[in-house]
Amino acid sequence: MPNPDSHSLPDKPLYRNAPGGSRTILHLKNLWGFRELLYFLAWRDVKVRYKQTLLGAAWAVIQPLFSMLAFTLIFGKLARIPSDGIPYPLFALAGLLPWTFFANAVAGSGQSLVGNANLITKVYFPRVIIPCAGVGAGVVDFVIAFIALAGLMTFYGVGPTWRVLMVVPLVTLTVAAALGVGMWVSALNVRYRDIRHALPFLIQLWLFASPVIYPSSLVPQKWRWVLLLNPLTGIIEGFRAALFPQKEFDWTALAASTVITLALLVYSAHVFRRMERSFADFV
């Protein structure tokens, strides 16, 4: 006798809670198919970040602005660190914008898989969407903070030139760097929960290893190659060169940052792809 409930089953198979048969490292086709989910998760992260806060989105400006004031007082006024002919407040804030975006994006995406455990264990979708959403949410903060930087440039009488167009590829490179580190850290954090304790400390060290509060020219020539191993070096210095006419582009540093960022992105995607099958078991 046929089962009367058999006619109620869906004609299409449900999504499995495991990766499909795609062989590509970055799941580009699957990512495009789930683009609406990516947008939803990113926008949800933005709303959760400022929910029930008194100042709301103003925190996107307060964090780099107050850091700039502290750095200006300590390193600009007291330590008198050179700033390549740029007013130190502008110098510091222009470095803090890409750095703050990178640091917040890595911190957010690094915790994203563990924070979305209930979603991961229910249905399959490309897991890389979750750290991607963590990085994408930081773009909103960057845009708001960039408006504050534009206001400070107006105050100092610094006008943009055609080189400001380089901001777009530099921001894209920053997103790629944050995604590369964020994917790798998020995958490791599922298996090793020590990551959440070590990550803030490592990000703090990374700040002083990046030319945020000092120019690359302050580092002795024989040691400057070590600074180039940091992908943020070329990005931060390039960001300043795009905004301020006093600064010239260091194309060697930009090339090094691009190569290292792309290599890091591919490696992290490969690691993420290998560990993805076990996320539901450990998360």
C-alpha cells in the first residue's frame, strides 16, 4: 500500500549540511548564488554592532578619531616622530582608517563561524559567506570614517588630486587582506578556541609592526625589507600617497603587498576548504 505522505515530499532535494561537489577553492559560482545571504548576514552584523548603543554609527568615527588624538599627543608632540611633511593628525588618521578597518574585519570574521554555530549546523551553504559577511560589515564603518577624514583634510586645506582614484583599488586590496586573514583565523578558531584569546593580542602587535604611527622611511634601509613582508605596509603608505600630494607612491611596497595578499587569500581559501567539512562537528 503506498505511503499517503509520499506525495508531500518536495520534488527538489534539500541542501546537504556539507560542501557540494565544486572543486574551485573560492566557490565563486556558489558565492554568487548565495549573494543575497551574504548581503543579509553583513547587514545583520552592522545592525547588531550598533543595536542599543547611545551613539550608534558615530562609533565608526570615534574609534579612529580618538586614537588619532592620542597618537598625535604621544608620538607627534612628545616623541616628535616625523610624518613625511604631512600634518601629523592627518598622517595618523590616514593610516588608522585602513588599519582600523582591517583590524575590526579580522576580529569580526575570526569569531564569525563560532558565533553562527546554530546556522552552520542546520543547513548547508558555502561557509565562506560567514567570514565574508564579517569583512563586508566593516566597509560601512570605513565609509563613515572616510567622511571624517575628508572633513579633517578640508580643515588643514589639503585638497585631493587625481591620485585619490587609487583609494578604490587600495580599499579592495585591504578587503582582500582582511578576508585572507579572517578566513584562516575563523577556520582555526572552530578547532582551536585559544584563537579568540590570542587574536586581540596579535592584532595589537600587528599595529606596531605597520607604518600607522610612523612612516616607512623611519626604518633603516637595511631592515626595510622586513617591513615589506607585512601586506599592510604598501596599503597604508599607498593610502597616504593617494590622499596627500607630499607623499609619493612606493610601487615596490604596493607590489609586495599585492603579491603577499593574493598568496595569503589563496592559501587561506585552500585551508578553509579543507576544514569546511568538519565545521558542523566542532562548532
